[in-house]
Amino acid sequence: MDQEERYKLRIEREKKARKEAERLLQEKARELFTSNEELKKSKDNLQEENERRTYDLIRVQKLAKIASWRWNLKKNTIIWSTEMDFVLELDPNTYTNKARAYLKKCLPDERKRIKEFFYNIISKSSNNISDNELIIEHTIVFHQGKQKNLRVKCECIYDENKELEIMLGTVQDITEHVDYRNQLNKRVKELEKLHEELVKAQIQADLENQRKSEFLSTVNHELRTPLTSIHGALELIKMMTPNDTKRKVDELIDIAYRNSHRLKFLVNDILDTEKIDSDNIKFNFKKYLITDLINEAVELNKPYAQKYNVDFKITGTIPEIYINADKDRFFQIMSNLLSNAAKYSHEGDKVDISAYLKLNRLVISITDYGLGMPEEFKDRIFTKFAQADNSDSREKEGTGLGLYLTQKMVEKHNGKVSFKTKEGKGTAFFVHLPYEEK
Amino acid sequence: MSDTKKLNKILHIDDDNDIRAIAKMSLETLGGYEVISCNSCNSALKELENHTPDFILIDVMMPEIDGPETLEIIRKQDKFKDIPVVFMTAKIMDSEIERLRQRDINGIIKKPFDPSELCSQIQKIWDENSA
């Protein structure tokens, strides 16, 4: 091969090599372009992802009404999320100092409490702080009295020297939650009150049942006691033979009569008690001159005075005034008090009856100078069958309901009964009633 | 209690004068028993110093010292530990009777009682107790 041919071949090879180099260059350029495109695309994706996350965070914070914040204590900077401005209802262009803008929304007491809350966290070391100390709930106020409840939660980040470097956390608007909680507490309190009332009502009903049962038991006992004597006396009379003495027959008749009398009073008083307790008693109120009523009542009860050999004595002048009274019930009141006075007097004693005006009330007093009441009896004289276990009273033919009925009937006359007593010295009863001038 | 002993002396404690009179008359006239009547626990204790009854009837509802307390006081004396005691009561509701039955007694007679039956009721309890 000559030189020229070799030259041609070399040129050809160089051409070919250049062509190949150009092809490779083009290929590399294409690859570079593609790679660049992908990089750009990836950058765009990343930005998009970032934007989406930020957007989501803002949306989520808005939905949950939770703002986030971060306080760098070393640099003394605070940053917070956009939601904080919504929660605090602040225009970000109107403040520069975030802490001040926040505290400005609080009333002085709350401000003090929040400052103490943060001072406490700052003053404590990392292992000396409880979870409770990292949460505070407080209120913020707006114009026209509107207010919000916020819950602040903190987390502390300490540096290598264990010094507090950063505090970060959330501020949540819990107004709805607090309102709900308050409503719930209110409802719970209402329910507790209702429960308390129900328990009270139950106790009251139980007591009432117990009282009724005790009353029934006592009534049963009180009715059976005279009935025992009546039944026994009559049966003994029935079984008598002509050999039995008249004295014995008379004694049995006396027993039967005395006890039938006692039974009659007892039945009447029990019926009156039932009527008055169930508010089923009718009072026929009319205007009466008190002088007439008292004189007539004393006259009607003279047989008691005679029976016990005592003297019913009206002392002083009875005022010329009128009272609104049910005449029969008024006499029943007087009869109970006068008969008691006679029963508990010593033979030959007097019983003083007087009437006077005091503190816009007519006071009728009935005073005996007899046995008086034992101290332990004073508290229960107006209760039903108060004297049921008192032998003296039984011997003195009481039904045990007289003073209970007296008090109730006086109350129906818009009045009250009081008494003074001293054992061995006597007892004075006072009936206080409203009156009308002549 | 000896099965040969005859019921003779009965102590009756009741605060109601008339019921005491009726019971005494019934037991003495119809039963031929000897009756010591007392109106309270204290007067019964005085009588028990001088008398040893065969049988005791005690009213339940009495002032100051009631029937069950009276029973307890009497039972404390050794010589009355085993004496037949019967409560007489006008408190006859089931719960009350049940409560009384828990006591150391030999029977309960409800008021009003029949004078004609009182003797046989007491005699029956006496016989059961003696058997």
C-alpha cells in the first residue's frame, strides 16, 4: 500500500472516529438534558410536597383550633403558626412582640397565673417537672365581653449542659370543650341535687311510713287497752251467779262504763287526728266576741272542775275584741287545756284563766298549780300519744292525742300554743290568736 | 319444775288498774288461783321479797320500766330463773309479737283476753312447762 492509500485510510478512520465521537457527544448531551429535566421535575415535586404539607398543617391546625409555638430562650425569639393569630384574633401587622401581644389578651389575674406557669417551668430542672406542670388552661378576653378558653401545652428541650434551651408547644382553643364541660358539670350538679332530693324524699317517705306504722301500732294498743277491760268486765258479769255480790257487779259495771267512756274519747280523737293530718277537716270560721267564747268554754268544762275538785277562775278583764273561730273546735281546744289543768291540779286548787293582748295577738292563758311536767316530757308534749307511756296520764284518762290536736287546731286558727311548766309547781298554757278590734 | 306441783300463786304486773282488776277477778273466781297484783316493776320486786309465785304475768307496755325490762330484772334473781313468765300485750302486730318471742318467756297472751279462757291458757302453759 502506497503512502497515499494509507493517508486516505487514516483520514477515513479519523472521519469515522469523529463521527463516533459526535454521536457519543450527542448521546451524552441527551442524557444530561434528561437528567436535568428529571432534577427539575424532582425539585418541583419536592416544593409541591412541601407546600402541600404546610397547607395541610395550617388546615389541620385550623380544624383542631390548635396553634403551635416555639420559644428559643437562648436567642429570646418566639415563632408561632398562623393559627395562633386566628386563635388570638390578632392582625399580624399590628404587633411585633408576640409574648406581649399574647398576654395583652388576658385579664390581670390570668396574666399573673400564666407568667407564674412559665417561671415555674424555667426554674425547674428537666427531671423535676411533672406533666401537670406543663399544661395550663386560661381565658382570654375580647371586646364586648367575649372570651375564649385556651389550653397551653409545653415541651422543653435542654442543651448539653441540661439548661433549658427551647420551649415548644401548642395553644388550643377549648372554648367549646369548656362550655360543654361547664354544661356537663351544671347537669351533673343538677342531677346530684335531684338525687339528693330523691334520697331526702325517700328518707321522708320511709320516716312517714315508719311514723304511720308506729301510729297504727299505738292506736291498736290504745284501743285494745280499754276494750280489754270492757270485754273482760262484761264477760265476767255474764258469767255471774246469783251468789255474786252487788258490789262486785257494780265494780265491773263501773270498769266497763269508765273504759267505754275512754274508748269513746279515744275514737273521737283518733278520727280528728286522721282528719287533721290528711287536711280533711272543715273549719266553719265566724266572728265571735272573745268574752262570750271564754265564758261559755269555762261553763262547759265545769264538770271537769267538779270532778277533780278544782276551781276554774277567770282573772282580770277579758278584752272586748273579736276572733275568727270555729266555735266547736275552739271549745275543743279550751276543753283539752281546761281538762288537763283540772286533771293535773291538786284537789282544792284553782285554775286561772285570763286573756290579754300582746304583740298584736290575743293570748289566752290557762294556769294550774299542780304536778307540772317532768323535764324529759317537755319536748314531746305536742306529739301524738306523747303520754302513752306515762302512768299518771293513763290513770287520768288521757287519750294521748289532746295536746297534739290542740296545737293543730290552734294552728288552723292561725295561732300557736306555748307553755311554761315546773315540776311540782304547775303548768301554764298560752294560746296566741289573731284578733280584730271591736 | 316438779310435775306434781300445782299452779297456785300468780303474780300479775300491769299499770292499768281496770285490767288488773279484771284479771284478778277472772283468775281468782274462775281459776281458783291466788293473785298478787302489782302496777309496776318496782312494786312487783317488793312483793317478790315476801312471796314466791308459781307463775308471772307481765304487761308489755308499762311506764318507766316496761315488760321486757321487768322480765330481765326478775330473771336475774336465781330463784326466778326458771319460773314461767307470760307477756300480756295489746301490741299485737306480727313484728311486735315476733320481737317479744325472742325473749326468755313461756308464752304471749293477747289483749283483749277472754276471762273465761285466761285460766285455761295459763294452765296449759303451766302444764307444758311442768311436763
